[in-house]
Amino acid sequence: MLVGGEQPRFREESFSMHELAVTESIASICLRHAEQNQASRIIKVNIKLGELTGIVDHYVSFYWDMVTKDTVAEGAELNFIKIPIRASCPHCKKEFEVKEYDLTCPECGKGDGELVSGREFLVESMEIE
Amino acid sequence: MDIEVLEGVFDANEKIAAENREIFAKHKVFAVNLMASPGAGKTSLIEGTITGLGGRLRIGVIEGDIASSVDSQRLKVHGIQVVQINTGGACHLDANMIRQALEHLDLSTLDLLIIENVGNLVCPAEFKLGEGLRAMILSVAEGHDKPLKYPLMFSDSQVLIVNKTDLLGLSDFDMEDLRATVKRMNPGITIFELSCRTGEGLESWTNWLYDQATA
């Protein structure tokens, strides 16, 4: 990354795709927890992924092998648990699944539903040995 | 053995974003994260905003581009503080890049900081920077069907500026359709229609922005 003047300053956290940046972030979380638990190998990583996030799990899996090479996470399976977009109506309190990103309440027709889920992106758990 | 982790993938970025937010608050600087696809008119809107505010606010700009300093050179003629970030390929700005750029700005002499994100309707929406306002531009030339294709940015922005309204009538762009779709996705969003080229509609935007920045 170049900032300010003419001196190029490269940062190892900069990546060319946001999936690569988030894959690095997932790996760093997993490796830290693996170390804390003295794991010799990570077998499986369970990741909660809301459907409103712009993350494409296929790309994350693609970068995962590259990012985790020669670490205890190498070869670990990534299990994505997709979380549907749900909203709640502040008027009639109905909770509903959001279709086509439309927050309009299917019960009372008011348009200002509030998101309940769909923005999740977290490492939920891991299987280690 | 199964272990519980429960850690957000964006937590590290959001921690730095929260620190940036504190820095802005301490210096009473209103920060705007301006996002749009390439060519939608981000730099033109910044120029129009500088002119429209006419010195009512002291403005600084952080320019995010994959490469080059074309945009920052363009803005420097306005006599404002400009910092260029070249992401070296990265498709978005993140909170840590903003933190580094802040070292090159004198925040004590600013009221408004406009952060021009990398031209992209996808990735910048995922990374909070510590901004007080998330703004996006859609230009008439891009078409009114973009909200459902790039839902996160339209769902998450607080203001949508529809630029290049001077091109309305030259394409099939349907403003009512766009407004209805965006409001269904994001009922709280504020929408402005303007043309940076002709200046039409710019005043409503700059007056609104002034009110937001000084609230």
C-alpha cells in the first residue's frame, strides 16, 4: 500500500480480493485457537455465513489451501453454514424470511422491517486433534 | 475434539474501525465513506461538494485507488488536504489503511473528511472504516437494476446519490423503479438525484451533508 508521498509502503495484510483478505482472517483466527488448544491438526472449521454478506464461499475455499499451506490448518475442511436473511416487523412483530432483499412485512405490509439475521460471518467452531 | 470459537471474521477490522471512529470524534471530524463503481462520479461528486460547500466546512480527502494518483492530483488544485492510498491491487479500503493515512492529515484543521473508496460495488461494503456516514453513488449510465445485483451496498448505505441525471431519457433508466427497489431493501436510506456535470441537484446534497456534518 502506498500512502501519502511517493514512497511505496507495502503491507502484507493487503490482498487483491476481499475473499483472500477474509480467508487470511479466518486462518488467523483458526490458527490462534489451535495453538491455544495445543492442536496438532485442524480437521474441520464451521463457519456461519449470512446470505446478505457478499462473500462467495467457493472463493474462500479456493484461497484456503493456499493460505494454510504448511500450517496445522492445511487440509482442513471448511463447512459453511448459510444463514438466511430474516427480518422482524416493528409494527406487528412478525418475523419473516426476506425474499429479494425486500424488508416489507408480508403480514401487515409495512415497509420498514429490521434485519434479524443474514449479516453473520463468524468462525463458530472447529474440530481439532 | 470440538472447540467453540465464536469469533467474527471482520472483528479485527471492526476493532480498528472503532478506534478510527474515536479519533474522528476526538477531533470533531465528520468522516464519509464514499463508495461506487468505477466511473460513477466519485471524484466529480467530491469536487462538486467542495465547490457547493464554498468554504463552509474545512474538507480533507483520502483517495483510495488500486494504483495512480490521478484523482488526488485532480483534487489538490482545490487547495485541500489530500492523501492518496494506493492499495496495490486490493479491491477495497480497510480500517487499517485509513489509520495509516490519518498520520498524513492534520485532523485538527478539518471538519469533513471524505474517503473515496476503491471503485467497486462489492468489496468496500464489507469493510467498516470508522466513518460517520456511508454514502454510495449509482450513475444513470449503470442502470436502475443494480440494487438487487449488489444488495449489500444498497442495504447498508445511509445515503444514495444518483448521479448523471443529465443522461436520463437517453437510456431506459427508470428512476421510480430504482427508488422503490432501494426503499424496499433499505427503508431508512436518503436518496438524492443530481448531475455533477450540470450541477443540477447538487445544492440539496451539499446542504444536507452540511447539516449532517454539523449536527
